[in-house]
Amino acid sequence: MTGDTYDLDSTVTSQFAQEGDWANYIVTVPADGFYTVIATLDVGPDKGAYKITADDVEYDGTVVDAYAAEAASKEVNFGAVYLHYGENDLKFVSTGKNEASSGHVLTLNAMKLVPGVFSAAAEDTYTWDD
């Protein structure tokens, strides 16, 4: 799951019922360090808001609200987490939902782990932090 590309042909949908529900993914990395988690997920009228933890540690607390009036796919930056060489637990946690949303659904289309820490400065533009 590391690198600059990912496969958009598969999706995983988690039907979260409430705030605090979570889905765990095991990711493998080639070296210890910070990795920025970039995900392509579906946004829409039944989507919730989520944050991630790595091995049950929350880092910057970035919350992604996937609510949108119209269904679409969107690439989002969940922030950076510290991962150790080998397998790690990457957990997507429901933090609630937008008032206008009809649910807490998470539909993850793809994920990539980019070595280093960077944040979105503007939509589709990233600024690298050393």
C-alpha cells in the first residue's frame, strides 16, 4: 500500500451505525517513519466523518467529512501517522456525521501511504513539511 499509485477498481464499504464505530486495515511498510495517508473515498448524502489512528495512536486529529449532496469520489489527505517496519493497524474511526447526512457510511476506494509528512495547502495542492 505504499507508493505513488493505487488501484481504483476495488472498494470497501463500512456501514458504520454510530460515532465511534471503526474499520481496521493492516498495512505493511518497508521502513519505520511517518507516512501521509491519502485515500480516495466516496462522498455523498449518506456518508459520515472519519479520522484515522495507527496502532491506536491518534496523531494530528484530522477529520474528513465525506458528506456531499451529490455522490462522487474524492481524494483526501488524512494526515500523517508514524508506522513501524512491517505490519501496522490503520484504523478509520467514525467521528459522527454532518447534520445533513443520512448515515455514517465509509466507502474507501483506494489508499496510498506516502513516506513523509505533507498537508493539503489547497484542493489538490500539497505542501511538504520537513
